[in-house]
Amino acid sequence: MSVTNRLASFEPFFLAAPGGERFCLLHAPPGACHGAVLYLHPFAEEMNKSRRMAAQQARALAAMGFAVLQIDLFGCGDSSGDFAEASWDAWRDDVALGMRWLQRNAHDEILVWGLRLGALLAVDAAAACTPEPKGFVLWQPVLAGESMLTQFLRLRVASEMLAESKARSGVQELRAGLAGGSTIEIAGYGLTGRLAMAIDGLRLQDRAPNGKPVLWFEIVAEEGRELPPAARRIADAWIERGVALDTRCVAGPPFWSTPEITDCQALVTATSRAVAAGVT
């Protein structure tokens, strides 16, 4: 499949994969392809909240000459499987699948762009990918899977309190159930113990992509704010390990979690400029 000289701004297709198919959107450049980008979406409902922003950035990168592939991971979006069947290993395999597709059909210099848990997945899966990524663009990366999982479990506690005026179980009880192999329904997503425990053990600090340039964007409440302390500590640790890291803060709303679908055009503009400047 050629990615050049397409009339449509994007093309949906299904990519054959273990366990079924993966739904993909290809944003093709209007002319010659100068590079490729693989987008990895965030976790659960954050994926739906951020689709609009992902599409805006994908179109902007395509206009710059990149072939951008958005892939719905196994059990997510329009891909095969149920969320309750998903595993971290399956998602890692999907990253490798997308990388191979881009190498065959677009370009062998590939940036991996991830949002939230997708950013953590990007750096975790990259070492096993052939080809390896040229570099990374990380949007608001999850710093620790444990913290993200706790926030997700609190949604279950909150829903029980709203429905019954009290929660039947707390976060620690939910964690214990997951550790014991239970599946818990949270906001319409069946979270298995296998996936929860895999996410729970992930730490961004432990997955420094040595030898690869990284562009890290953090959304802050207002102009002039710096990287939050926890993120700064990880960024400094990565730099000490030799990662070519560029961190940038952009003022805007946390579009992946706002009640209404929101934009952060400043983030799209800043990312496009940084990629165009050859930061990664």
C-alpha cells in the first residue's frame, strides 16, 4: 500500500493481527513521504476523550510530510477483542506490528508518539521493535502505572457512592481482588487482574530510551509553569543516563479527562514546530 499522493486526508483500514484485526487510520502526506509516525492512544475512556486532539496532530504532521498511523490496540476502539481480553504483552505486540507496517509501506525512520499510558507503552515496547524507533514524542506521559491504576479504581468507588450513597469496597480491596485474578467493571471497561497488575508495576523512570531522542510535552494550567516536581525528577534521571531529552510545558486543559471534548491547539502547534525543527 503506497502512502503518497492520496486524495483523502485519511484512510481507515483493518490490519491483520493475532486475535483478529486492528483498526487503523492512516494520515498520508500530500506528496513525498519524509518520515513516519506511530500514534499510541491512552487508556480506557481517555482514548475517546483525546481522539479529536490526536486527529488534529496527525493531520498537522501529515501536512509536514509524515505518514501517521493511528492504531487501536487489541480490545480497544474498533479493533478485535474485548477490553477484558487485553493484556500488556498484546499491546506491546501491536506496537511492533504498527512499526513493521510503517517500515514496509511508508518509511523506515519512525517516530513513536504516545499520549498518557500510550507514552509509557511507547518507551516500554520500543526495545523489542524491529525497526527500532528513530525517537519519541511523549504527551503527558504516565509516570507510574500504580498511580494511574489507583485513579482508575477510584472511579469505581465514586460510582458506587453515587449509586448507593456509600462504596461497597475501597481501592485497596479492589486491588486485592485484581491481584487475586478478578475482573472488575469500571466505567464500562472490564479490567482484568492480569492487565491491572502489569500496569501497576510500570514506572517511566525505569524505561529510559537510551540512545534515542525524546520530546516530552507536559500540559500545565498556565503559561510560565515548569515541569511538575515528580516529572522533573524522572526527566533529570533520564538525562543523567544519557537520554537526549527535551521537555516543554504548554498551557492548556487536560483534554484527555475533561467532561467535554476540548482542544489544546497550543500543543499541536508546539509539537509540529519541534518536529519540524528536527528535535527528534
